[in-house]
Amino acid sequence: MFVINCPHCNEPREEEEFHYEGEAFIARPAEPETQTDAEWGDYLFMKKNPKGWHWEMWGHSAGCRKLFVVKRNTANHAIDGAWTLTEARAAYDAEMAKI
């Protein structure tokens, strides 16, 4: 079990209060109607599954019920931070610019 700090409630809470929503910042195809079935299937189902740091969407289902983004290490569950969707996008873009 690990503890997540909800950026909306600003309180650290146990993992059981939250639900995983999936990988964060997946770009939706600009024109989905032009995608082949294989391309659309890849968009829907082929997600990253890294060992290490990963940007994830979480929902505070037993609290404020809002979505937010967590940067979590999937190998040891260490959490580098939790942000609202707007704040997280800026942090994610800044990190990707360094790569």
C-alpha cells in the first residue's frame, strides 16, 4: 500500500481511497475517423507499461471525486508528485523538454 496526496484536497490518503484511471497525456488522434481499425486499436489499448517513472491519472473516488495526475515509480511505488490536470501538463511538458 502507498499514500497519495490529493492535490485538490491537499491531504495525504491511503491508496484504497483512489482508483487508477490509466496513463496520462495520451494524445488523441486529430482525425479519429481517418484511423484504420488497427491504428484506433493501438490508440485505445496499447499503453506504455514501463518499469520506472510513469505519469498516471488517478481519481479520488472516496474523497473529492476529482481526477489528478501522479508521477509514480512502478517498480517501488515511490511518488514524485501529484498535480491537478492543468499543473501536471505544465510539469510534464517541462520534463519532456529536457529529454
